[in-house]
Amino acid sequence: MKWSGYNNLEELTEYDDADLDFLKRRIVFAGLIVLCFAAIIIARLWFLQVHKGDEYRDRADNNRVRVREVAAPRGNIFDAKSRKMVTNRPSFNVVLVREDSNDVDKLLKKLATALDLDISMLWEKLRDASTKPRHIPVRLLVDVDWQTLAYVENHNQEFPGIRIETTPARVYHYENLAAHAIGYLGEISKKELAARDSDIYTGGDLIGKMGLERLRETDLRGEKGSSSSEVNARGFEQQLLKSIEPLPGNDIQLTIDAELQKVAEDLMDSGGKAGAVVAMEVKTGRMLALASNPVLPLNQFVGGISHKNWNALLDNEKHPLINKVVQAMYPPGSTYKMITAMAGLSTGVIDKDTVFYCPGFYTFGNRRYHCWKHSGHGAVNLKRAISESCDVYFYQVGLRVGVDKLAEFANKFGLGHKSGIELEHEKSGLTPTKEWKKKKYGQKWQDGETLSVAIGQGFNLVTPLQICLMTATIANGGKQYLPQIIEKVTDPDGKIIEQFEPVVVTEMTGDERFLPLIREGMEEVVQGRRGTARLVRIKGLTIGGKTGTAQVVRLKEYKHLKEEDIPYKFRDHAWFTCYAPAEDPEIAVTVLVEHGLHGGSGAGPVARAILEAYFSGYLQLHEETEKAAKEEEE
Amino acid sequence: MFRIDRRFFQNFDWILLLLLLGVAGMALMNLYSASYPPSPWGMPPFVKQCYLFLFGMLCILFILFFDYRELHFWNYPFYVLIIILLLLVLFVGNSAGGAQRWINLGFFRLQPSELAKLMLVVTLASYYSRKEQTEGYGIRDMITPVLLTLLPFLLIMKQPDLGTALMLGIIFVSMTVFAKIRIQTYGLGLVLGGAAGVFAWFFLLRDYQKRRIETLLNPAKDPMGQGYQILQSKIAVGSGGVGGKGYLEGTQGHLHFLPERHTDFAFSVWGEEWGFAGSLFFLGVYFTMLFWGLYVAMTARDRFGVFLSFGVVMLIFWQAVINLLMILGFLPVVGIPLPLVSYGGSSLLTTLLGLGILMNVRMRRFQTGQNADKMK
């Protein structure tokens, strides 16, 4: 114990009371200091917990609650027979939550290396989202395959901030069927975002870009849900606090029959044809098929179309981006002759027995206007004029009626104005009048031009839909129905929100009495011995129809060439429009084949296939009864 | 020396024991919540701390059998032992977070710098009680205590452990001022202290330590760094409101927003879950314990007892104040635990030993020289 310098405890316990009293006073003073600090701490606690308690409680909630949007499954699209056309499937996206990553640079580089991606693409996505709050996920990769999915899921510890997000994506059960009518989805653009309700849309949302997906966006989109999760400071979700299920969009049932549509598209496609096929119920206005070929490759649009694919679509000489049913206009050709005939009958210029002589041409002024049959038809009445499509007959009717009267009747049959069908960018077509030409060109109408108009050439322009509407109006006895493509809209509970109802736009008063004469001629086109569309005939079904050839150009240099040798884009368009059964028409079918040369051969077979498909049950029955009758006879 | 006096039991400090058990009970309960849900691997901090607490209580029981005055004799051997440990830690210590602070004993990671705090209290108490100066200590009297403090201080700074080193300085200042020093000693102390501070800022402090001090001045500047911790702590405490969110219901702590939530920021968890009312109750018990410690110092029999008890109270008090002010956003994050409450074995043992010394002093307050055991 030497180091202490003391020998025993006694020496240490000697103390002096005065000294202890001095220390006691100091202890009291120290106690006061302790009390002061206690007071400071308690005051601070009061300030934080009582005075600012509510404010900090809010901040705590913001700290820990992260609300994520849950995309609503879009409404399904069914065909007329309730077949699934477009539904949803889960799609897995790789997203980045910037807030959860402390080094986005490094993270993206690592991800790009791991998944063999182009880093500049990832950067671009990030730049696009630069204005969004940092906790909002940025989609880096959309609809990844399962290998990528598995890789990211298994390595999520290595990629802090990278997550997999599940969103509904479209499934096209019939691939590109009716693609123009149905349309496609795409990521919402900045412009669209600005124009729309910010409560409903946020960046990165999918929105209908075309067709019904766009037009019926409000029906289809549903209502987003949300999930509020507690997250820790590292961004990992700890537990679900509240989850609002998304409300699926309304289902839409189309009037389109997928099988008919398929027949139309496949047949056009197999022939490599460009054009349009329209089929419609003549007594309701239901559109049964609306094909526009070449079809739109919908699957290219699922994750956003690439520039290369888009440019390929733009440059395609068959214009796949255009819905030719309503967005393309063609001269109606001979299908227009029914209009000329009706105008003639109605104005009393002709009756059913009026005969004109066709030598193969008609001389007007100092010019010869040829009939398509250069050898001539001889003496022609109305029925023969329609069935054999005699140009000379209609030159004379047109000339007597006048262009304005022709236009008036064309309008009555639905030409020259938009039908009002629920499709985008519908063209109104053109039914020229004297006034129109004055306005447009500042020139007087030449009577020679009336000749061209009377046979569907010249300034005349129609859409395939308009020709179908005209045919339906002829077939149903003068009623013009609004063409509709939606059978019904049902909400997720199955409640019907919207139900198809036929709408009559106009109805003929008086002139409908001439329609049987027209139909007689049209029946002869198919059923007659010298009809122009004899190869459309179907055993057991009476069909009324009309062929047409729409001249693209009238170039002397091609005159001497065989039709097949004329360059594709200068070849004539082929029309065929028809209705069946002739006794009590149900359906009208119009086919336009771009540069398809002749109506009967180019367009007729497509129409025929559709009629066969549509009447297949009926035709089968017919065949069986006939067979039975034959057996009985024997 | 093992003679058991009946009066020891009569004079046993039941009140201090009760206060200690009260604080420790709340602390362990809080620790359970702070480390909730229990981690699936390893021993949960709560269980570990419980064992350590029991061990600490046994230590208290053990030292009660010795007269505190014997520390006069054991003081220097302890001092040398601690210095050796502090040297050892620099060479073979376990490092964590860039600092070497621990010696791994297998079952327990000893942090010698914690023990150094208590050792300094005993050393200074022994020095000041032996060398009495009614006129106050002069500059020459200060050489020995300054050197005794500086040696462990520098060794701890080297680890580096700014917080603990700072504590040694604070203990030194508290006990020296308490012992009364002459006015010129104050003057020289201030000048030298200031110079040392400036020197430290430029040559001794590491960048992260400087940053901690800087962010205190402007926490919003660095929300994800040091300021982030303070901000999260303030949000946790503040969001507790008046009544708290309820036991185990605190969200900030459980969701890992709170950093170091079972060590330095343990009281944030308490504040969040028990609110202002619960915090007031806790601090009430805690500060009563400290005041009682001062009362023990006042009633101590001799000068050594007074200095010992006062030093122990200051040791606990300053750590508590610095920790609480840090949690409440008044001080930078310096890594000073809240004694008895923060998880950490060395700190807990040191504090319990200190409280054991207080009980010892209290127990022997009536003992006279005649009744005391002879050493030889």
C-alpha cells in the first residue's frame, strides 16, 4: 500500500466539518444546475410533443406511409357472340424508386450490365421522369420476360431501389383482328397528361391511343386502386396499412362477329390485298365486320412501338395505319349507278321500261364517252343496265337528271356526309354539285363532268362504309340506320350501362317504291345469265349485288397494257357490294380491294365467303332439305 | 474487513435501489420495444441486457462488502489496468464503424473507455480528497490531475471516440470546479482549453466528427446524413404527442427511421411510445435518482465519500443531459449513451458500479474511524 502514501484507513477518515459544510453548499449549487438542465429538457419535450405534437405526427405519417397506385384492369372487349377478343394479363415491369437508391448512377450501370441493356435507354426513361416525386416508381423495362423477372427478384438485395411492378397488359385473343376498330394502348404523353384530369392520370399510365380503346377510354379505364404501406427508412415495405382495390373498367361487347371478321381479314390477307370489308345488318345498323387490310400489328404496340416498326408502317404502300373502312375515300365506280337509277326513276326521267341504245359509246359535245363494253350492249332497259352495268344508259340518265339531283339522291343514300359511326377520323366523302365546283375551283360545271359522275367516276368520292350503308338502305326499303359497333357496355357487376338500339337516321317518303326495281337489277347482277358478278352465286341463297371499278388514273400510256402489267398503284380499285337473302335482306356486305382491278373477280369472292360464313347454318339446312327432297323424288 | 455490521443493513440505501430498479425496469422494457420485432438470429439485445443487468447487480452486491475508502488503495492499480486496456484496444481491439473501441472477451465485448470514466472519477476523488486546499487549488496543484486525465483522454481520442473523450474532460472540469480552484487557475484553464480546442479542430478531429458539429448548426442542409438522424429523432419524439402511441406501437422506431434506436436513441423510442406524460414520468424517476445521489454526497461521512458520490452523479448526469439534448435536437450526435437506458454492456456495468459506490458511501455514512476495520 506504499503507493497511496497512507498507512491505514483511519488517517483518511480524519475530516474537518467546516470543509464538509463548504462542499455541501457546493452540492446544493450543483443540484440547482441539475434542476436547470432538467427544466430545459422538460421544456423541450413539451415543445416537441405537446406544442408541435400534431405537426410531428403528420410528418411521422408521411415518413412511413407510402401510397402506391394500383392500375385498374381495363374493361374486356367481346365480340357479338360473347367471344373474348381483348382481355388482360399481368405484365411485369422493372421499376426504379429513386428515393430508395443512394446511387442511381451506379445502380443503373450495374443493372444495364446484368441484363445486357442499353444504358442510354435507361437514362432516357429517368430523364422523362425527372419532374416526378422521387418516391414514384419510374418504369425502366415494361413487360419483361420471366428470365429477367426471376433475375431481378432473386437479386433484389443487390439492386436497392429496383422493384418489380405488376400491371395489367392487354391480351389480344384474335391477334390483330379488327385492330383498327379496337385500337391500341400506349403510355400517356405529356400533351395528353396536360389535357386530362390529373386526379385520374399520372405519367406512365396507359391510355387508349386509337380506335375504341381511345374513344371508349372512360368506359374501359376503370378506377385505380391504391395501396398504402408502411415503409422503413430503407424503403422496404413493412406492412400493408390500407388497400383500395382497383375497380375494373366496363366491359364492351361489340356488334362485330369475330368469325365473320376473321373470314374477311384472312381472305384479304391471303390474297395480299389491301382494302376494306364492311358487313352490316340491314335492319338494325349493327356492324358485323369492319375489316381494313393490311391489318394493324397490335402486338407491336403493347410495350410501346419502336421507331423502326412505326416507320415501316408509315412507309408501307398499302397504308396499314389507315382504317380504310372510314378513313379512305375512293371513287364509287359503278356501285354509284343505283343512285343515278333512283334519281332517274324519282324524277320521272326513266321508268322501268325506258330503253336506251348502247353502241359501246356515247357522244356528247365533240367527245366520245365509252361504255366499258366497247362492243356495246344494244337496247338496254333498267334491269339490264344495272345487271350488265351499261355506262351509256347511265350517261343518258345522269345527263337528263343533272348533277345536283344526283348529289341529292346520293346524300339520301348516305353518301357525301359522315355516317356518325363510332370510329375515328371518318371521312365524309364527296358528292359534287355545281355550287361545290364553283366554290372549290371557281369554275362553271361542265355537263361532260355529269357523265362521269353518273357512272361513279369524276369528282365522286366515297368510303367503303358509305357504300355499305347505301346497299343496306336499298335492301331494307329506304331506311338509313346509324351504323353502330357497340352491342352493350356492362359494368364490373354485370349491370348493363348501355344497350344497342337501332337508330333510323332518315327514312324515304315515297321514293322507296322504286327500290324493288333497283333490287331486281341487283339480283340479276349475281343471279342473271349475263350478270357481272355471277361467280358470287351461292347455291340456296339469292343475292343482290353490284360490282364496281374505280379508276385511279386515266393514263394513255397504260391503255394498251394488259391490266396485270400496269404498276400496282395505278391499277383500278375493285368494288363489290351486295345484300342477301334477296327475298328478305338481312345483311349487306361491301368489299373494296385497292388496285384489285375488277369488282366481280377482285372483290366478289371475299363477299361471297362472308355470306357463306354468315348463312352457314341456313345454307346447311337448305342443303339438307334439298337432299331430302331429292331422295323423296327418287 | 468482511465483518458484517448490522447497521449496514439498517443503513442500506433502499431508496436508491428502488430508484435504480425503477429506471432499469423502464429501460429494459423500452429496450424490448426498441429491438422489436426480435431478430431471428443471435441473442436479442433485450435478453443480453437483462443478463448484464443481473451481473451488474451481483457486482454491486460484491462491492458493498468493501469499504469505499479502500478505493484509495486500489485506485492506482485500477488506473494502470485501465490504461493498459486502452492501449490494448488500440492494437487488438475490434473495430466497428471506423473506430477501435472493444476488446472481445468472447461472451462480452468490453469497452475500456467506459470503465475509464468511472476510473477517472475515483482517481480525481482520491486526489482531491487527499490534497486539501482551503484557499482553492493553484496551478501547480493541477498538474497531477490534468496529466491523469490527459493520458486516457488522448488514448480514447485515438480510437477515435470523441464522445467518451469529451466525457472525461467534462468529469475533470466538474470535479475540479467542485473542489474549488483559484481564479488564476480558471484563467489559465480557459486559455489552455481554448487553445487545445482550436488545435483539436484542425489537427485531431476527423472529418465526420467535424461534420457532426456543423450539421447541428444547420440540420436541414444534410437531411440524409447526421441531420437526418436528429430530424428522425425529433419526429419520433414529437409524434408521440401528449399520450404517446402506446407500448410497441411506435412507428418511427420499428420502421428503422430512427437510427441507433436501441443504443444512443433509445429514449426517442420511449418518447414516441409514451408521449409527454410518459417522458415526464421517466425523467421524474431518473432525476430523482440523480438528486438522491447528490443527497448521498451531502450526507457522506468524509471528503473522499463526497467527491466519489459527486463524481458518480456528475458522470451519470452529464451523459444523460448530453444524450437527451442530442435526441431532442440541441446537440450534435456525439455517441454518448443514456446511462442505464441505452443498450451496451460496458456502459451499463460502469453505471451500475458507480451506483454501487453511491450505495456504499450511503451505507457507511455513520461509520467512525474507531469502528472501521484496520487494514493490517
